[in-house]
Amino acid sequence: MLKTLKIKNYALIKKVELDFSKQMTVITGETGAGKSIMLGALSLVMGKRADLNSLHDKEKKCIVEAEFKLKDTRLKPFFDEYDLDFEQHTVIRRELLPSGKSRAFVNDTPVNLKILAQLAGFLIDLHQQFDTLDIHQVDFHIQVIDALADNGKLMEQYQATYQTYIQLQRTKQALIQEQETSLKEKDFISFQLNELLNAEVIEGEQEELEQELKLLEHAGTIKQTLGGLYNEISEGEHALLGQMDTIRSRFQQVESLTNDLQKLGERIDSVYFEMQEIGSELEQMAERTDIDGHRMQEVQDRLDVLFKLQNKHFVSGSAALLSIQADLQAKIDGFVSVDEELERVSHELQVVLDSLVEQANQLREKRHAVVPFFQEQVVDQLALLNMPHASFEVHIGALNQPGPSGLDSVEFKFNANKGGLLQSIKDVASGGELSRLTLVIKSLVASAIPLPTMIFDEIDTGISGDVALKMGRMLEQLAEEHQIVTITHSPQIGSKGKLHYFVYKEVGDNQTYSNIRKLNVDERVGVLAVMLSQDPPSKSAIANAKELLAN
């Protein structure tokens, strides 16, 4: 329960401190005096965002501090999860600095706004008129039905199974994606490998082909040159061998005269015979050299294939292509199929889905079982609040796929008028009707859901008189088991509080402030009397106020 709320330098509030009844606390005051500012400050400790406009004095920080008494240890796992000190008297503090920075603390441990909002959700249920209300949200509708159906433990089991189901779905999808990616990659690598294999690259082949192409491209010049040289050496009119033969004959006439000449003669003979061999080889090479255009095209085409592959893989030489071919083959050999893992996960997913559907059907059965009683109670309670012709139904639809809450969609349908068409609450309920409907539903589920402190901001909007009195009695009854804080314009509801605060404006230091004070019995009579009539109140209004407080 909420024990105290301290507010400093927030909006029109300079500094206030409020204690709360463990049953029902009411807050009244003149319009514009700042009643809802209290809830704005409280929303800060609930994790709502704030800005510098929230600062009353722009040069000082704003501090909002709320102390809660935790009756049991059901929240201890939450505290443990975020490494927070669990204390029976837990203090949540929010600070807004002039720089615009915001800080939040739980029992003096810094926390972020997400954690703060989660914790506050366990502690405070805040209903504000014309705000985004739980009752508008279908998620709240299914929570109400599950609470009445006592689906708590079953829902925990279902949601645990659902999380497993979602995780397996993600795993399966990841495997499918991996399989598709792997197949695409394998196909691409196989294409590249086959391209190289079909090319039948041979190490050293490129160098040989380049040499052969060079020879083929100059075959005519080579053949002509070699033939000409052969004629000049062996066959021509002035052939070199003929001249050398004359030289040999003349030298033989003198070579026997000395040993030195004999050695020189041997050298001349050696040159002569060497030239004979050279001439013979020139002749043979000239005869072998063919001008083969077809072969030259074959060699060029083959080199084009090799160069194309090298350009594609950004390498040079046949050896580099063979190295890439070996790498691609190794990748193909190393591919691991995920088919078996995918089959295993798919089977496990089906088993979990079957279990999930079974649990969802159990939830559905229990939901349907409580709907008739719930509908009847809502209509009866609304009749007590002067809505005798109101109709209310719970529509449970079927989902195609399991969701976080099962296979059902739950939506409340409502109409306040006799014979009217049932429609979604957001489409048909006025402010006063919505206030009464909200109160009725929350009062019915309060015993089933461990609702935190419930705060109602102007839940009496659109109602007065006898309806307001009945609503006040309903809140008073609800406060017997739950802490209730109500901001109200209604004297009938204001009279039901065990603790009564009055919000007022005062002027000081040339500024207007909102302040709040706790009323004693006599002061309550006066405030309620003014709310019933005028200021100053009439004697009959004072008597009426006393009567309200007495009942």
C-alpha cells in the first residue's frame, strides 16, 4: 500500500507531504487548485517521462518520493532480478534536475524508467478520466476474465510453453534461412568449380601456349629468315661454306710446317663443320615452320578461356587458377547440411504446439464457464448505479494462431440504453457511463486479482446525486480490502473517505502555489457543505454534509 507521498518543486507545488489511509483517502478542492497535479507528481515515480516545465523553480531540482508498505514477498523475485534491496518499507524516488536530466531510485539504488514503470505497475493502478484506460484495451479484458476464471497458474504454464514455442519458431526460421543461404552459396561455388573443372586447367599450360602463339604469329618471318640464312650458309653463289672450304684448302698447304699451324687448322675445320650443322638445322627448322592459321586460332581461343577465368577470380597464371579450384573443392566438401537439425526442430515444434493448443483449450473452457456469471454481475451492479437498462456482454473469439494469452480474443461489448446495439466500449460509453462501468468491473475482479493501490481521478465525472452516493458506497466497500485514493468533485464520494485532503491555492512571494491540508471532522463538514451548495454554505447543506459523514 501507498503510505506517504512527498512532492517538492513540482508544477504549482512548492512542498507538500501526504499520508494515506490503508482504506480510502479522498482528495477534494476547487477546480484548478491542483488536485490532479498530485497525480502528475505520482506519475513520475511510476516511470512517466517529464520535462523542465514540471519544475516550479527552474533553478532547483524536483523531487517526488513515494513510500510503499509491501505486505508480502511476492515482489521479491522482481527485486532480486534487478539486484534491488527488498524492504518492507520501500521508497521510490524520482528527481528532475534543472539541466533536464532525470534520475530514479528504488531504495536508494539507481534504476532506469523501464524498471521503475514495471515496479510501479505492481504497486499502483491509476485510473484517470479521459486517459488511455485499461478498460478500453482488449488485453485488460482477457486479464479480467482469466482472473475470474482463476487461470493464474494455468496461464503461467501456458506462457512458459508459449515462450518455448516462440523460441523454437525462431530457431526453425533461422535454420530455414541458413539452409536457403547455404544452398545458394553452394550452388554458386559449385558453378564456379564446375567452370574450372570444365576448363581442365593444366599447370604450366599457359606459358607453353603463349610461347606457341608467339611462334605461330611470326611463322612467315621465321620461315623466310631461316631459309635465307640457309642459302647464305650452304647453297648460295657466294655461300659461306664454299668460302670456308677454299680457306681450308689453302691453309692445308702450310699447316704441316709447324705445330701451331696444325692446331689452328683444327680450329678452322671445327668452325667449318659447325657451320655445316648450323646450316642443316636452319634448313630443317625452315621446313618445319608452318603458317597454320587454324592452330593459331585454337591457341588464341584456349588462352582467352584461361585469361577470362583469371580476370573473373582476380589472379594471374594457371597455377593460381588451380589453387582456387582446390579451395572451391574444399568448400564443397566441407558443406554441412542442416536438414537433420531442421527436421528435429520441426518435430519438437509440433510437440510443443500440440501441448500449447491443449493448454489454450483448457483456458478457453474455464473462460467460457465464468462469462455468464460475470455478465450478470456487471449488469446488476450497473443497475444499482442508476443504469437499469444497461447491457453488457463478453465476446470470446477464436484466433488462427496461438497468442500470448491463448487461442482466444476477448472483448467487452456495452450499451447503456434499452434496446441499444452492443458495441465496443470505446465507441459507445460516455464519461459517466465509463466511470461506472470501470468501477463495477474493478470491484468485481478486485478479490480475484491482487490489484495494487487503486487511484481514481474524477471517476465521478458525469454523475451526481444518488448515483454518486451509490458509487461512493461501492468505493467504500472496495476499500475494505484494498487501498483506494479518489480525487473527486462529488460530496457524496468525498464523504466516504477515512482520510480527507483539501487542495487549495495560496499566494506568496508574488507567486501562486498549490497546497494541501488534512481535514479534521469539522473542516470536512464545511468543505462538503460548500460542495453541496455554495460558499458560505447554507444550514441545510451543513446538515446534509453531517448526514453524509454519519452514513
